[in-house]
Amino acid sequence: QRLGQEPVVHADETGTRVRTTKHWMHTVATNLLTLVAVHRRRGVEAIIDIGVLSAFAGVIVHDGYASYDVFTAATHAQCGAHLIRHLTGVAENDRHAEWAKEMIAVLLDAKATSETAAATGQRRVHPHTARALRRRYHRTLDRAFTLLPPGRPPTRRHKDGWSITDRTAWNLVTRMRADADQVLRLLDDTRVNFDNNTAERALRM
């Protein structure tokens, strides 16, 4: 009940075993409250059974796992640390290194800007500053798309000029474009953390 009334919660799940059967440990947490529940399922069925998020109307910070998007009464924010890990992997390829490193810089600048605003009692980043960060974000995504072969990745790998890294980059930039509002939620609400460590620490201390 307490978690359901919080303005921002963090959610995560990780696999475990009950005897020989795969189960999932789910957590919904804030800095002061933590609920951990074990369920046979990972996705929507489990989250509904656990109960906190079914009617939750605040902000859920998560890693982009699609099951959370079913809960439309809530607002969503995606973990920047997860995105930086993905971007760092893409940046290992020279072709994609420049835009991936620039996007990491954009995300870290958004983090610093949101935290500075929060420290001075502002509920949101100044609109002029937020607009500038959003422009950088979308310009970087546009640059990434120019480096990819046209269209969608083919079903078969290594066809039509697509490499494994290109496919990974396409998946990442497509997701970051579609979910831009979730990735940059911390600009609109400085109570939203950059990462989902609050939930992850509850499961993997």
C-alpha cells in the first residue's frame, strides 16, 4: 500500500531457482521501502499478481523490459545505466564509436543537469536547457541512422550489408527514438533517478 502511493518507484526482476524450477525474484522499491516477491513468471502475469503496479499512477523506473509498458496508468522512465552499457558495446565498433560516445555524453549531461536542478529545489529542468538536450539527443540518433544500411535489418544475418553490430545498433537507436520520452523523463521530473540501482541493489546487493 505504501509503495502504491509513492510518486516514483523502481522495478526489476532477476532469475532464481526454487529447488530445480526457474522462478523470478521481482522487486518494487524506493530508497526507504522494498518489496521482494518470488513468482513462477517474469512478465505481466507476475507483476499483476504481486499487485503494486496494476493501478500505480506514479513513475516506474525500469530497464525497458516491455512487460512494464502494459501498465498505462503509470508514467515510465528507463534506466540510463543500462543504455550506457549497450552504447559502450556498440562503440567498440569503429564505425559506430563516434555517435555512441556522443550519446553517452548526452545521457550523462542530462543526469548532471537533472541532479543539479533537484539540488536547488526545482521539480523539472529549465525548459530551454531541456530543449537543448533533447535536440542533441535526436541529432545523435539521426547521425546513427545515417551510418546504417537503409531499411530494417533482414531476417537473415549478414545479408544486404548488415553486420551483427549494425543490427545491434539499429535495435538500440530504434528503441531510443521510440522511447525518448522515457529515456529523458528525468528532465521533466527531477525526482526520477538516472539509473535503476535502487531496485537492482535490492536483488543483487
